[in-house]
Amino acid sequence: MSTPRPTRPWTPSLIQRLTDFLVVIVSMILAVAVVEVTPLKGKLAYLFAFFLIYIAISTVYRGMRTGSAAAKNNVVQALVAFAALVAITPIFSILFTVVSKGIKGISFGIFTRDMSLATPTDPLTSGGLLHAITGTLTLVLCALIMSVPIGILTALYLTEIRGRFTRPIRFLVQAMSGVPSIVAGLFILSAVLYPITKQYSGFMGSLALTILMIPTIARTSEEVLKLIPNDLREAGVALGGTQWRTVAMIVIPAARSGLVTAMILGIARIAGETAPLLLLTGGGDRVNPNPFSGPMGSLPYYIWKSFNAGSPEAITRAWAGLLVLLVVVFILFISARLLVNRKKA
Amino acid sequence: MTLETRGIHAWFGSNHVLSDINLAFADGSVTALIGPSGCGKSTFIRTINRMHEFIPGAAMAGEVLLDGKDVYAPGVDVTKIRLQIGMVFQKPNPFPSMTIGENVLSGLKLSQLKVENKDELLEDCLQRAGLWNEVKDRLDAHGGSLSGGQQQRLCIARALAVKPQVLLMDEPCSALDPGSTLRIEETIRHLSQTMTIIIVTHNMQQAARVSDYTAFFLADGGPGQMIEYAPTTEIFAQPKDQRTENYVTGRFG
């Protein structure tokens, strides 16, 4: 007995695919024609006309071939696909704009020099954004050191202790994630900077970033800890462990990769924050390794300052700064993915 | 070592799930708890090692006397109780972040006990759980890499490492294939020489195979009650209560 050849009768045949492709082509031609003869103008008009015509033609075609239910399904399918397209268009548009404008300002030199001896209007061969990169990394590191313990301990309170205040704390943490960043900045300005330290510093900026970061870390960690099966907690306690030792030895190690993800989402939340840094860091032009004293630059501050300077060189600097910031955030996201995947493997 | 329960009741919120359980467990015996789902068998064994209080809204009444002392008496260190009364759960639950060896010894770390020779204890526990020959060459592998039956025997080895005098088993074989079930039953028979074992099971053949005594629980609309307690041979051959006879002969449940 011979084995039959494996087939996939549910996939569209070559002729069907060609027809579908033909529908797209015809819709495109018709869309161009419609825009030419009617007063519609612009790129959006082409897209819009194409979309309407494509839905009409493909629906009629489907309806004729398979019936009215398939035709209705086709309308919804096209709407969903169009919505998805609209949603991702700005992302690609942003990426394209930033890369094409920023790449002109990228050279090896800008990663080795700061702006202490250059003004934003100087040619691109002088000055750089080393101080902004080190500043952003310092700010993020300080904020991380403060917010990770607080955020994770808050999550542990919500998932492990589940005390009387669980509901109000969960509510407040959720509300805190909606706090505008400028409010966090003004709070540190009026509560810490003016009455106590009386000088701009990186640490003041980190305090404001910490306020913004804690809700992200706490909420993500809470979700991660909730996924740890209760069996493991019971097994730990049944072996004679106290709750604290069970959490420290079993629950947290089991949730480790998720907690790292929470941390990195927290970083992504604050890496581009600008408003509190404008208020609190003083935005120096020199590499400043000390977060507790003296103004400290950062990538968002550098971008803001360069755009404000207005000259063509300064604008190019600003776009280059944006590109570097995006790459930094992107690297953090990739490392988060890698950490999570390595755990699964 | 003696273990006795007196007038155990249990509630979840206002729901009375278990009523007046009085049982004395003979040293070195295996007692099977049988009965339909929802009759309070699992709740009962969880009151013995104080795991019942882990569930929000839980309440209880009565005494659990371990060597004559109530485990619910004020001032009792609950972690010490759970070291003396070990537990194996329905679903195998090895700790995912630990290797096989670390899993077996995890109880020592959790309860901060010191032992002189860890390797000896590790081998001894795995031997007694009937797992040593299968894992002796890969003690550094993760517990999750074992089959379901092996994972459950790993959990038994883990429970043995802190040297409990009583072992509670909550349907330990319900998630396992017949082969693994047989291995675990052999392990139970073997362990009963040195400790008291209480096993909840839905499998009546299993109760007949492994236990010396059997208690039949039933919730007849109200809270779960113990209908009959006797040597296993008697429960299955000549039950005194009509309801027990109906259950063990498979007429209901």
C-alpha cells in the first residue's frame, strides 16, 4: 500500500492567490484613478480610496464565490487588517525619521567628547554627547537602585503577605502609574531640592525617576509573582520553612526572569523622561561622575537643549541624540527578551 | 510517637465542611482515607500539619495531639510541627529553580537544619523514595526534567529529608500512570516500617493494597463526617455501615 502524498486542501490554490493579487492591483489602479478625477488630494487620499475600493471589490468577489457569510467575514477581516496597519504606521514613521535625520550626526567622535568646550551651534566635528550618555546611565542606575527594592517589596506585600492594606495599596500603585512626570519633578523640587539640598544634581533627577518607576516595577512584579503556582508556596511551608524563607528561597528564584523583565520595563519607562530632569538636574555639558553634586547632563536634556539652540548643526545634534536614546532603549528591550528566553531554554 | 485527633471541625468562611473527626493513628501504620470528592478528606489531613490555616477564610475547632501535645496550642512553633509531620501533595511540585539534589535537601535549607553528611542523607532519601537508581547520575539536572512519577517520588524524598515522624499524602498518585503508582505504593509500604502514614485516595484498590486501616468519609448534604473506621480488611470485607458498603462496592461515589 502506498502512502498518499501530504496535501493541504485548506490553503488557497495558486489561481486563488493570483485572483486575490489581481483584486489588490485593480483596487490600486482604481484608487489612483479616483484620486485623479475627484478633488481628493495627498498620500492619505490614495490610502483611503484604495482601502474603500479594496473592501468593495474583494467583498463582492468573495460573496459571489462563497456566499454572504464569507462576504461579511471579509469586510471585518479587511477592517481589522487596516486598523493594525494604521496602528504600526507611526512606529515605522518615527523610526524612519529618527534614523534618517539622526544618522547624519553620528560619528565615533561624539561618543568620546562632551559639550564642555563646544556650543550647540558649533560644527559637528567639535563636541559630543558622552556626558549625556553617562548622565542618562547614572540617572537610570541610581533610580534602579532605589526603585527595584521598593517595587519588588511592594509586589511581595500584595501577593505574599496580602494584609489588610492590600486593596488600598494596589489602588494607589495603579493610580501612581498615571502620575504625570512633571508632577513627580515638581514634588522633588519643592520637597527635597529647595528645602534640603538647595542645588541641582543627578540624584534629584533620580529621585523623581524613582517615583515614576516604582509603580511599573511593582505592578509588573505583582503579575509575575501571581503566576507562581500556590503549590510551591505550600510545599515550602509544608517542609518547615517560614514564610520569609519560602519566599526568598522558592518564590523569588522561580520568578527571577519575570522580575528582571519588570526591572527593564521600569527602565524603559523612565529612560526618555524629560520634564523632571529639566527641573532637577541642571543639565550640565561636562561628564559628571558624581550624581550627588553638580549639574548632570542626560540624553533627553541634550536633545531638548540642542533643539532649542535652533541652528542646523544643533538640530542635527538633537536628532543624533534621539537616535542614541532609541538605540539605548532598544538594547534594553532586547536584553530583557534574551534574559527571559535564556531562562526558558 | 502518637498522633490523635479529637473533635476536628473545619470551615471555609461560613461553610462547615468537616464535622467531629476523632481518630487515633497507630505508630508505624498506614491509614487510608477514602470517600467521594468534597467529603473533607484533604481538609482533614491539612488540619493535622496546620496547612489548613494557609487558606484565606479557613477556620477549625478541635485538637490534634502529637505525642499528647496539641499542635494548635498557643506558643507552638508551627514550622516545627510541619517538620515532624511531612506532606506530599496531589500534584508533583518540585521546586523549579533547583536541581534534583537541591530539591531533596531543600527542607534543610528552608528550616535551617544542619546535617553532618549531606551526600549520605541525599542518597538515603532517594533510596527510600525508590528514585536513587534512576537519578544518581544526574543529581545536577533540574527537577522538571523528570517524568511525573519520578517528580512525585522526588517530592517524597524531599519530604523524608527533614526526618518527619508522620507523612501525609494527599492523593499522591491521582496524576500518575499505573506503573508510577505501583512504584509509589511500594515506597509507601517500605516507609511504613519507620513512620506513620496517612494517605488520601480515590482509588479503593490502592487503599486495599497499601493501608492497614481505612476511614470512610462522607458528606451527606452537610459537613463531611467519618462514617466508619476499621482495619482495611474489615472495611472492604464486612463493612458495618450500609453507606460504606455501597461506596466500597462501587454502588455510588
